[in-house]
Amino acid sequence: MPETFRLKVAARRQVTLPAKVLRLLNLAEGDVLEISITGSSFVGRGLKLVPADLFTSVRLEELQKREHQMAGGEGIEVKSKDELLEKLGKRAALVGSSV
């Protein structure tokens, strides 16, 4: 069951996120909260940003291609957490040497 939080918009459009929200989204100071708005509702997710210079140009191209695929609705189809971890582990083993 989803948890509900009520946040007050303060002066200068600021909102303070409760510690539990940060913990649930795995966010810390300096991280990014991305929201998508549909009508009067929104969905948010936490993002961890890393400097691009940590990746090779080939890896950056692969990441951009994958981001485009995900935006188009392509993803990994799984039926359980264990299956997801297995598929992600296999992918990591295949591309781990090119980072």
C-alpha cells in the first residue's frame, strides 16, 4: 500500500521533504527529485547524478541509447525481484569491462 505524505509549500515555493521520504527514495542532500505531471497529479522519483567524465564516450553513447529506449517504453520484463536481479547481473557481467 502506498504511503501518503502532506507537504506544505512555504515561502519562495520551498517544500521540505520528511526524513522518511528521503529514506524511501534513497535521496540525500544534492540529489535530484524528478517529477512527471499529469493534470493535477504527479509521480516522482529520486535520481543520483554522476559526473559524465566518469564514463568512457562509448559508455555514454550506450547510456543515451538506453535512455531513449526506456523513454519509448522498452524495458526488462520480469516476474519477480529474483528474476530482475538475475537479468541485471548477467547484463553487468556483459558490459562491466567497458566502463
